[in-house]
Amino acid sequence: MRRGVVALIAFAVLALLPSAQAGSSSRPAFGVQDDAWLMYGPGTLPERLATLDSLGTQVVRFTLRWDQVAPRRPASPRNPADPAYDWGQFDTVLRGLHAEGIPAVVTLYGSPTWANGGHPPNWLPTKGFADFAYAASKKFPWVHQWTVWNEPNGRTFAVPVSPGAYVRRLLNPAYASLHQANRANVVAGGVTSPRKTPSGMSPLQFMLGMKLAGARLDAYAHNPYPVSTQETPFRSACERCTVLTMASLPAIRADVTRYFGASKQLWLTEYGYQTNPPDRLLGVSYAKQAAYIGQAALRTWQQPGVTMLIQFLVRDEPSLGGWQSGLFTSGGTAKPSYHAFALPLAEVSRKGSRVSLWGQVRPGSGTRPYLLQRFVGGRWASLGATGHTDAGGTFVRTVTLPRGALVRIWSADAGYASPALTVA
């Protein structure tokens, strides 16, 4: 509690400075997940990796499908060279990310029929998972961040929905194997969805069940999606609901501390807003999606103990029944969120005409130059001199602006500007 108070005081002091070398106790990494785009998207894999580089992507979450790698039962399951293993395109992508210098957080998911009694991949296995985790770590020794399964609190990804079965069959065996394979490995459990489905459990109920089952983990992972188009990263559309979304991030952090201890990291492993167009029912406008990317980044940066936020997806899925939260449309056109991801900007506070702004320049490394610009007189004009980020690309800046003013970040190194932010 004292550490959180100190962090908040430090943040407030930074916000009062004209130009600050800003930082956070957690220094979260901001990344993306889009397995299909990475594996089979347009162009070549090096071209897709170059796109991630241009965005300043700091981490990529990627799913390693056990059922696809090992459709036949290996004779030596802890040996990644066993002939039954077919690492295929998974190997290609993970080696490509490694060569590009982009860390991966790998999700182990999908049980083969020989391990689950002949059922679909979402059925929890009764054997073999620990050996596969060990083999995966030996196959990819540069990968040090792992999550076990995805959204096991709902039947879409887990049958049965049981925190006890999840801990006994998946999490604890994988935790032991991954740490045995490489002492540098960090293992996250949970990976829960934000709300209870008709056939599932609430994330808080599932988290408590994991605690009672003796869960072993280094981090807790959660997917804090909004549950309404009216919800923002800072304001819930349903204050009395039991959902765990970005709007309730301090409560999620408190729950992780309560059940697993303050030393456990909190990873936000999937997050995004669908857009309208094309989704008229569940989507927000392009402008709102871009603004919420900046707000979510600020929310994450402010919260001690949160060390990761993953944007889902890079490119919209083509079917309306899929997911349309990409930085690109399904046709490949960049949305405003593309530049918002690379240059997130958000308003921290306003007192009279004094406005505190938080932002990042993600492309590049070390201290990065940037310009704050204001739209006035029909053109964009510099708002003060060139500023410089801290070594991680982050800044906090306090400037004089009236309500309704439009501001943006211009990065000469990136060659483009962020979407405009309207001062509230």
C-alpha cells in the first residue's frame, strides 16, 4: 500500500513539471497479439515483423498450439526433436521474432486428442502437458515469458470450467516443468476473460478457486476487455457489476495481491476495442478506438505491478462474426489507431488552463525527441520547444491549453504524428 502511495505521489510531482523524464515503478511493456496475421498475413514474415518494428512493439504474445505441434503422441515427449513433434510455422515465427529482437510471451494451448480422450482442443488434458511445456522451453530457449492456456473461466477455451482442474492438470505441472527447463522462465496463470458467461465463471471466482487449489505462478494474466461500447479505460459503464475490465484495473491488482501476493506481476494479455465500421453493434468509432489506446496505456503505466499490455489484434478479421479490433482494416488500410499505438497520448489532468499530458514515442530506443503540436489557425503549430522522452520513450508534460484544444505528438524519427487529442 505504501509503495502504491509513493508511486502516485511521484507521478503527481512529474505531472507538474514543464517537461519531465517520466517513469513508472512497473515500466510496462506494450505489445500486440495476432497469431493468424503473423503466421499467414499478407506479404512475407520479414515484412510483417518490420511493421511491428515501425510501431515500436515491445513484446508479442503468440499462441503455441500443442494439438497442432503434437497430433501424434511423442515417444520422448520432453525431447523437442522427437519425430512426432512438428513445430512448423510456430518455429518460423518465434525464430523471426527472436531475430528481430522482439521478445515473445508464449501461450501454451490446445490439447491433442491422445491427451484428452478424443475430445476437441479446448478440453483440458489428463496427461502430457508438463512434458510439452518442457519440450517447448528447450526448443525456444530464448523465450522466457509463458502463459498457461487462455480464458479457462469459460467453455469456449476450457472444458471443464474448473479452477481446480486447471491448476492440477495445466498450471502447476507446466510451472514446474518450465522452471526446470530454464530458471529464467516466468510463468503466468489465469489468463481469465473479464466476465462470467452463461456456462462459465466470473474471473474473481475463478481466481479464488485457483488460490484454494494451490496455484503456483510468477504472474497473473488477465484479459480486461471492455464489456460495453460505453465503457472507457477509466470509466465503467456498470459500476455495480462484477466484471474485471480495464476500468477496474486497481481492483484487479488488489485481487491479485490478495490471493497470490504483492510480488506477483499482473499481465494484461489481451485488450482492444472493436470498431464501427465494420461492426455496427459492438464497435466504437475509429477516433474513440485511437483515443482509448492512449488512455489504456496511461492507465497501465500508472498502476504499479502491471508489467504488460497486449493489443489484440493487428488486422481486423474478415468475418463480422470474428474480431474487428485491429490497427488495420481487413483490407489492409491503417486506422488512426495505428499511429495511436506507436505514439499514444492521453490527458492526465487539467486545472484551469494547465493541462498535464502523458505520452510515448515507441519506435526507436533510448531518449527520443518529439514535438507537441496544437491545431490553431487552421494548421498544426509547435507547442513549445522540442521535448525529449525518458530512456523508455515516455514523457509527462504540463502545458497551457483551453478546453477543446486539439493536440498531438509529432515524431520526426517516426515520420508521422499521433491522432489528435481533444482536451477535456
